[in-house]
Amino acid sequence: MADPSTYRPAPGTIPTDPGVYRFIDAHGQVIYVGKAKNLRQRLNSYFADPASLHFRTQTMVRTAARVEWTVVANELESLQLEYTWIQQFDPRFNVKYRDDKSYPWLCVTWSDEFPRVFVGRGAKRKGWRYYGPFGQAWAIRETLDAVLHVFPMRSCSTGVFNNAAASGRPCLLGHIGKCAAPCVGRIDAEAHRELVADLCTFFSGHTGQLTRKLERQMRAASASLEYERAAVLRDSLAALARVSEKNAVVLADATDADVIALAQDPLEVAVQIFHVRSGRIRGERAWIADRADDATTGELIESFLLQLYGGPDEASGFGVPREILVPTLPESGPVLGALLSEVRGSRVEVRVPRRGDKVSLMETVARNAGEALAQHRTRRAGDLTTRNRALEEIRDALGLDTAPLRIECYDISHTQGSEVVGSMVVLEDGLVRKSEYRRFVIRTVEGSNDVAAMHEVLTRRFRRLLDDRAVMADDEEVHGTRVDPATGAPRRFAYAPALVVVDGGAPQVSAAAAALAELGLDHEVALCGLAKRLEEVWLPDRDDPVILPRASEGLYLLQRARDEAHRFAITHHRGRRSQAMVESVLDAVPGLGEVRRRALLQHFGSLRKLRAADAGDIAAVPGFGPVLAVAVVEALAQQPRVEAINTATGEVVGA
């Protein structure tokens, strides 16, 4: 790889104007395209200390052999040029959103003399019209089957069409009225193309326009005493209405919008989109992308919109809508809207919904994005080959003798030093073992001392390991078994993990290493820490962290263990905090002891739900009567509301 200092531009030669830059490798291939309001400021950031750069950015600048730039007049021109170059050069280091799964689309072979309609997947052909993608193939086939009664265009393959034309007899679809049978001359090419155009109009979402057209034709046929044709048109209108009603009405009829939401973690991002046309959801799709850097949500949305509406195969089969709803507006929002307006040929607005039905729909799309990311994680974690590769990468990165088949991960949770708890989660062969999770209530540490709390948790866990080993040795001598004779279950803590992972950096790792050393296990159990900010892996007695590639399966497995430990700790902490809140709020209520307070918490689950209950609801709890229920309600009304926690800062939020 090249040394970035060998091709760094001389000081003062990079202009401070807005523009677009390209990193190019030794073979002349463009590997990255970016834009900047200030070219000098942006490009100088790439030639800073490599240790401060994201891993993927480090790889990019070391792969490149030179950098070039083009100055433009304003931000709109820079966005247009970046968009053009990304489509032209397809740079390998730009974020690429890939389909999480194969979605079906509806195709009309518009360039044929007698166009055909069918449902398919895969690559697209120039000159054909595509609609979708749709969520389920069966749903779009069912819709197409109903629409063919209204617009009986050709849907047969080329072989069937040619055979019918040669024999002079139409196929079954022609006999049952689902095809106008152009193969035998029942309809000419011009009339058949009119049917095709109407079907395309329907799948574009303009059902109102078609309804008005059929109504005019029905009235004209009736006025001309063509009652049979009028009846056919009447039935077509009814069929069209039934098909349209199958698509849930979510917004006003005139709404023409794409609703986009993201779900992301430090390694990956999932994007979900709902295509809304004429107030109805006409299609949906999900994408997954590796996080190439620490881009903000706005920057991720900008790159996604450029790929969605400007891809070479038109990723959005529904075209550019009038309105694009996003969770966060990119910095270049107005400029991006102007660029997409040029693509559409009319005004496009990119905005964040603030109230009403559009906010509700955005929440639905966000939930679907979260589901898509969760399903992707499940598939990734469930793949045996991927898990084996992850364990081997961890072994190589940490210098272990064997792959760590059992991994234990630890985390600490508290609120400003109160209710301090610890968690232990277990992964065996890369899969979680929830039956072996453990919780710890910190006993000896006061205040916000995560390092001391981590030391206590590791000391307690591994002292139990040594105790269970001693008991197990006695059991084997007496009973010849490694199970607990009292419970019949294996002595879980009697088995040492191959790797201990702590949530944190060098201080937490040092505390964990000290605990292991005090118990004489420092040479038996491997140890590392995973810091959140830059996803660095810290090892004992090392000043510098180990940097795993951002797309590494090993890093993904460590991160999954760390996040699961964090979730488990937070859940335990919130439960204890809710109980402490109930006890503190209800402490002065006469006749309400510990047992009844515990019964209240168990019945309602949280202080928030308890506040929402009335005296009748509380009186229904075993052990409570009307008088005590009223006293509880009055005590709750007199206390300030402290019900929520900011999980990012750990601060309690009053309501």
C-alpha cells in the first residue's frame, strides 16, 4: 500500500472553494468520490495521523496513489458532480446499500410490439417498465390477476404467444376474458397498447384518473345504447375499486411520497422505504449497508437518496415522488431537493414530518427498519461458517492458542452511582446461552466507580469458579459426576471461559486483569476490552489497542456480546431502580410495608403504570383495601415524578 505522505498535495495548493475530489489508485481506478464546502479543510483531514482515522478510511488513503479535485461554484454543483462521478466510476470505498433480500417487481415489456406483463426478480432490461419492489410475490400476483379482468393485456410468454398465433386459437386466458388475445387478431397493436398504458397508470398509483376514464366510457356506452359494453365497464369499475381497496389507505388521496427510516449500529445500517402513491402503500423495500465510517444519520440519508433515485438500474421502480420524508434532514437538504427536482422534472421536497399521519407512518417504517436489521443480525449470527470465521479472527487478533469457544462478557450499569449492578452474558460457539447469564448487585463500591465495580464482579465470578472446582472434585470422588446432586444441573461456574470481554477501555481491562491475577487465573483466562467510541480492542499490559477491520466478523461478534451485556445490565438496573423509586415514594404511607410495596411493583411493573392507576385498580391488588389504595394515590400525587432515564448519559429525567 502507498504511504499517504508520498502523494499529499503541497501546503497551500488545495483551494478553499467548494468542490468534488477523487482518490485514485495506482491503476488509475477511482476508489472514492467526495464533496466538500472547503476542499482544503476536508482533504487535509485525510492526511492527518492515520491512527485518528477510521479503519476503512485508513485503508482507502493507503490504497490510493493520488488525489484530484474539481472546483465548482456552489454546493448544488458539487452535489451534482459527486452524483455523476459516483454513477460513472462506481468507487469501491463509497457506501453501497445492498438489498437485504430479493424483492419481486412487476415488469411491462413496453418496447415490444405487443407488450407483456409479468412478475419477476433479478436484473432489469432497458426499454421495459418496472413497478415495485413489492413485499410479497403472492400479493402482487393476486393483484395482477384481478387487474387483468379490467385491463386484459397480454401476460403469456413468447412461446405461448407464437404458438397461439400459428394455430389461430387463443390460450385459456383469452377464453376467460383475462387477455384481449392480440395473438389471433382480436385487437390490434394500438388498442392493445392503450390497455397496457392503462395498466401502467394503475400501478403508478393514479387510480383516480382511470376511474374517471372508465366512468366516462360507461356513460358514453349507455348513451349510445351499448348496454352490454356499459355493463362490462361497470363491472370493471367495481373490480378496480376492489383491487384499490386492498392497499391500505394511510394518507390523503393526493399524497405522493416515499417514507424512509433508518436503524443503525456502529457496524451496519438498515434502510426501509415505503412507497406511498395516491395515499396508498404501493411497495416497500429494505437495504443493508456496512458502516464505512462514522457518518451521521443525515450523511447516510444523503448517500442513500443519491443511490436510490440515481442508480443505473433505477433502484426505485416508482420514480422520484413529489415528497420524500426522512427522519433527519441532511445538511444539503434544500440542495438535494433541487437536484432531485431536476431528475423528476418538477418540484421535489425533502423534509422531516412533524405531526399527524405522516409521523405515525414514519414510526411504522422505523419499526420495519429495526426488524430488517434484527433479521440480518440473526441470519449472520446463525451461519456456522461465519461464526467459525469470527472466532478464528478473534484468535488471530488476540494471539490466542485456540479459538475462544466460550466467551463471557461483562458490563456495569448505574444511575449517577446509585443501584450499581453488573451483568455477565455467555456465548458458546458464537451463540448466546441465556440460561447461563448472571446478574450481580454491587455491594462494596459506592458512587460512579465503574472500574472498582468491574473488579468486584470479576472477583466474585472467578472466586465462585475456584469454589465450584473444589466442590466438583469432591463430587467426582464421592458421586463420580460433575452435576450438583442437590439440583441435578451441571456446575456452570466450574468451567472457565476461553475469553473474558469487558465493556470499556484500558481502565476496565486493568481492573479485570488485577482481579484475575489476584485469584491466580491470569494465565488461564484470556482478557480484552471493547471500547465503544472507536470500537477498539484493549489488551492487558499493552499501551495501544488492537484495531480490527470495521467489516470483520470477529469485531461483529465482540460487539454483539458487548451490546447484549449492556442490554442485560440495563434491564436489571431499571428493575431495581423502579423498585427503589416505589419504596422511596411510598415509604411514608402508613400500613404499607415491604411485602405490599413489592406486590405493587410486581402487579403494575413500573412506577409510571402505578401513577396511571386509580384507587380501584390499586384496591384490586391482593392485600390492599379501599382505604390503603386511596392513601397510595394521595402519596403518589404529592411526590415529584422521576420516571425515566437517559440511557446515553445515565441521567434520571423528571416528568
